[in-house]
Amino acid sequence: MDHSARITAFTGLVGPPPGPAPAVDWAAVEGWLGTPLPGDYKALVSAYGAAEIGGPGAAIRLHPPCVSTDGRFEYAAWIVETHRHSAIRPGMFTERRRPFLPEEGGLLAFATTSSGDHLFWNTGASDDPDEWPVTLMTTNVAVGVSEPWVDYEVPFLELLFALLRTGVPHPGEPGGLLGPLSSQIRVWPPLAGAAPWSPPPAGTAVDARQHAALTEGSGLDAVMALVPPPLEPYLGEGTWEQVFERLGTRLPPDFVALAERYGAGNWSWWLDMSAPLSLDRPREQGLAATVEGMLDGYRQLRAAHPQYYPMPAWPEPGGFLPFASTIDGDQIGWCADGPPETWRVAVNPRHCDQGPPLPGDFTATLLTWLRGGPAESGFPGLTGRDLHPLDVMFFEPFGPGAPW
């Protein structure tokens, strides 16, 4: 099928390509995937590359076969990681299971939205890739209210035209509509200057680095090897100096480094992390406001029931300084004793007595938990049910406006 007329129509809506596109060996890509790809997608990517279509409010980001200049995006690893985590993440919202390639007829990821949702082709809907309809997966919906899956029943370029002209249904967006997108287009910054991609050698495990990180390495490097951070994390509009001034203290450097890499989000449907630099933005509760609210609540609880809350509240010496919460209502914080570099993690659990501070900093404690570590890590077992840790660990990024 000749797609030139449709690409010309797309150019009429958004303008010419914003920059050079990395060359793509489509035969090699399709050989590695084990399936041909839609012609409209190949034509669009060959012309526009890693384009971001839309503006600050809402956008579609193409993730074509390429390798980013910093190595944080590699097409094969992104496909494997996206499919694995997209099989996990909807579990809180629905019992409906969707297959992913390489399962026969599975979904195949190709783009994301600026809100962190993923777009897939439903490869089982037709033997003709040009007829594959697009499916969206979102976790920006209330549990028990909406399904996380949206089946659009139209091919990609037709959906893109609808997104630009009228918008399309989306249960997690304001007004239940994604779009209409603005006609802006640019190269998505994390993939600017990306290099061409080549399939990994036969027999190479794309996720070998993740498997190795289950037992090797330490600190932030090991966490990032296990759970790749978002390419564009949402931090907020402030600065660390503003946050430190508002809180009256600096924070542990390991936490600052991790927060800069991951931003706002949720670890494996258990641990919520606020936008670290968000300061009093409407509909958002950033790190500073989160700390202030939880600290005030802890002080009140300790004043009423000191026998259950042995740790003093910060800024008393060795005081508890909470900064994150869990789905179970636990508070995660620090024992703020000495300089921030030496602060250990402390937990104010909802369903049991408060124990002593844990032995390590937050990054080390998080890594132990991700690895399915022992109960003395202070966090509940992540795996359970004899599941492999890689099959249950993920980071769900939050974008601007999320009510953390």
C-alpha cells in the first residue's frame, strides 16, 4: 500500500519533519520482532523519527527503533521491559489479561503519551499489519471505576488524525478525552540525535543486565539496572535549595540522586513517591507538602499514644522525618540523627508497632526490597506466590497534575 498521500496529509497538519530521522533497517527490525509492521508507521518513522506530536498539555511520543545518545533507550530493551511491566501494571484495575509479543497475537508497543500511557498494536486482530488497531493502556484511572484498556479499533495513522482533529476517548484524561492535540511537532528530547538500532546477536538475552543486577552491584546503579528510570521523569518546577529551605534541612544525597532519576511515581503498586521539586502547584502535593503533612500527623499520634511511637518527631535529635507513604498506610522516613549522609531509613507502620531504624539508607533499602530481600529490610515481601522478582517490580511514573 502506498502511504505517501497520508504522510503528505499528516505533514499538512503538523508541518515538515523537525529534524533528521535515524535510519531504520526495517527488515532487521521485523526479523527480530518476528512480524511485519504497519506500513503507515514505517513511512511516518522514516520521515519523522522519534517525534513528539502535541504540546505541553498532551502529546504522543513515538519510540522507533534507535539507541539514545546516553544509552538509556535501546529499542529491544524498551520493548521487553514495556511488555513485561504492562502485563503487571493493570492487575490492580482489572482481571482481564492481555497477551504481549512474542505471544501469538500479542500486543506490540510503539509509542507513549506524555502522561505515561502506552500505545500498542493488537497484532491478533488481523493478518494484515496495516489493519492492526491501536490499544491504549492507562493506569491513570480509579480502581474499580474504569478499565485500564482502551481499544480504538482503528489503525495508527487514522487514530493520529483523530487525535489532532477531535481527540479520542480516554478514561484517565480530564473530560474523558485525549486531545485534540496541538499541531506542534518536535524531536522528543530524550531521543534527540539517536543512533540507528541493530538487533542483538542471536541467543543474547536482552534483559541480561537486569538479571545480573538481582545479585550484583549496589546503590543507584543497581536500582537503575533492575528498573530503568523514566526517560523524562517529572520532578516539579522548584529547586532542591527551595525544598531544603522550606523543610529546614538538607536531605540524604542518595535520596536526592534517586529522586532526580525517577521523579514522581509508584514502586510496584506499593510505595508512592511525590514530585520532589513540586511546590504548591494546584492539584499536586509535592515532597515538601508531603513531609509537612505526615510529620504533623506523626506528632499528633505520638502526643496521644507515646507508647506506640517511640521515635521522637523531627527536628528533635534522632527524630522521625517521613517522606513517602505506602498503599497500606505506612510511612517511610528517616531517623534524622547526625548529618543527612548518615541518616538511616525508619518506618512508621500502620498495622504493627514501630521498630528501630533500619541498617541502611533509602536506596540500599529499596534495592534489597526489589531483590526480594529478607524481612529485616523493613519492607514487606515484594514477590510472594513464588513469582520471579523481575515479574513484579516496576516503577509507574506520574506526570504533572497527579494528586499524589
